[in-house]
Amino acid sequence: MKLWNKESTLTSQRIEEFTVGRDREFDILLAAYDVQGSMAHTRMLEQVGLLSREDLDLIEKELAHILEEIREGKFVIEKDVEDVHSQVELLLTRRIGEAGKKIHSGRSRNDQVAVDIKLFLRAEILQVRDRAKSLFDLLISLSEQYKDRMLPGYTHLQMAMPSSFGLWFGAYAESLTDDLEVLAAAYHITNKNPLGSGAGYGSSFPLDRSRTTRELGFETLHYNAVYAQMSRGKTEKIVASALGCVAATIGKLAMDCCLYLNQQFGFISFPSELTTGSSIMPHKKNPDVFELIRAKSNRIQSIPAELTLLTANLPSGYHRDLQLTKEILFPALSTLQDCLEMTVLMLSRVEVKQGILEDEKYKYLFSVEAVNELVNQGIPFREAYKQIGNQIEKGAFEFDYRKPLHHTHEGSMGNLCNDRISEQMQRVLAKFS
């Protein structure tokens, strides 16, 4: 069953298989939103006089039944049915007769799929936000818990200056605030109603697009019918870019964890049940979870480029190329949510080593602190730098690492600013309202 079928239309099975592709697979994810869009559309049709009250009652009752079937996992797109939109209309027509055929008035499959995708992406963005917030809360908690546990800092993968686990965990917490800033922008761009734009050129029916915008809880609508269709592909790319920001943060965190778990570092460890072994080496405790998070995060970061290549040379109007955005973007949403959940699971069991900087090999980490001490005594910085550098060259550098290094002024290594970072996160979360 196809919405565009006519009596004289014949489509070969091979052509149909190629053009439908994986659409049925991903359309299942849109089923509940398709029903919600149809409910809003039919209520509006009744309001503007294009549907009787009796027909609306029949349609609404059966759409509610179909929605219940979807939520219970009983809804399927039948083999000969092209997509979710066709399946919903087919079920309505089977069950309530002619009234089911009236729901498509003033609507094209183009704006129908556009509104489904907008509703789906909007809900998924909020899921990503919530999982990212859970990770943020854990990172802030770990930052406070380990604020006094020292950790060597690195630049160019060379030992640089003393740091702390508090700063390390807190850095990723603050990174997430910027990521959710981008995600909030993607949410607002997604939260616009394309329903009523038809095939991209509007309708001669007296549709009330403001009504469906309110019904579906959109922030506003796409005012220009042509742009409503042009937003296909663009919206997906913007959402993918926001997902890529979150993925970049947890991918970098995963890499740090892989590095710090390495025996040459040995800064952190995890219970055996959270690591994997080797088929030949009995001593191995591999960070497979973090390696996969890193790999999956890298793939997610490639998706904006893939969507750009898919849509870059398309003129205005709808094109079948846009069908492929679903199979590119939709899996990334669930993958990112899985990665966020696994990061929380792993870090909730992390074990942090004590006394790392007591090892002799880390003594040069304190060279800057030694320079600063001389500066505090009135020696010019360049002269102090030279003195300490000469001590290092001669192997005569000594520094008491047990001296307190934590200062209270803003910007110093001991000041976590976690309260301010948490306030910043609250401001960002408010932007999703």
C-alpha cells in the first residue's frame, strides 16, 4: 500500500526494494510520533470544517488504539506497505472505513515525515541531555571527592605540572556544559513545526498551522512552506553536530581512562568485572569498554560530514536523497546514549591511586612551583627560571612535594570552581524549556 498509488501505477519489486531501502526499519521509531502528528492534524481539520465531528471521534479513538499498540510493541509495518505513514492510514481505513481515508487532506507525505522526524529528534535530544546531566553530576561528585588526590599533568604527553583528580574530573564536567549549550541550540532549531507545508508549497485548504503547533508542543512553526522542506537535512546535520560535541568530550575522557589504566601510568583501576581479559595472557585487564566508547564517539563525530556530503548539492524542494538521513543519524542517537550510560557505569566504580607524585620520576613536575617560590622572594622570573633550569641540568633539583600547592584564588590549580560550573549547567538546562 502506497499513499501515492494510482490505478495505472505499476512498480517492479526490485525498484520498490531499492527505493524503500531500510525505511521500514527506521520508521518504526517514528510510529508513535506519526500517530501524534495525525491526531493534531485531524483535530485541526475538524476545526476548519474539513472533517465532521463524528469522523474525528472515530479517527481519534482508533488512533489512540494504534498508539497503544505501538507502545506495547504490537505495531508492525506490513511487508507490502511502504512506510509508517501508509501503515497507520491503512489500519485506520481497515478498522473505521471511509473516515480513515480523510486524514490526509491538506497534508503531504513530505510534511508528514518532516513532523515525525522533528518530534522524534526533539524527544531524543532530551534523552541525550538527561544522560549527559547524569554524567555531569557524577563528574562533579568525583571532582569533589578527589580534589586533594594529586595527579601529574601532561603536555605533548610529557610530564608538565602537578594537577589533581579533582581538576581532571571537573574539566570534563565543564566541557559537558559547553556541549549542552550546543545541544540546546539544536533543540530550539528542531522544535519548529513543518506540518501544513505540504509538499513544500503549502495548501489551498484553510489550514490552521498555529493550532497544530500548539497541539504538538512546538515552540514555533516554520513560516515559509518552502523552507519547511529545506529544513530537512539541515536540522539533522545541526543535531548531529551537537551530538558530535558530546561525543568528543566522552571520547577524550575514554582515551584518558585507557591511558591512565595502562601499567606505565597506573593512575586508576577498575574492578575485574568491568574489564576484559586476554585469551593468552592471564595478567591482562583490558579497557575494552572505554576503547569502544572512544571508537563509537569518533564515528558519531563523522556524521555531520556524512550528512553534509549527502545534502550539499541539493536544490530547494524535496529529494529522495533525504530518506537516507534517517539511517545515518538515528543509530547515532542510541549509540551516544549507550556510551553516556556506560561512561557513568564505569566511572561510578573507578578506583583512584594514592601517592602518585611520591614517585621520584615525578619530581620535575614541581619545577614551576620552585620558580614561583623564588619569584615570591623577589627574584625576577627569568632569573628564577634560569636558576631552576640549571639545577635540573646538573641533577641537583630538589623540591618537597608535600608542601601545600593548593591556592584559593581563581585560576589556580587548587580551585575547582565546581559551584560555578554547576550554576552554569543549570543556566544551560533552563535553555531547553
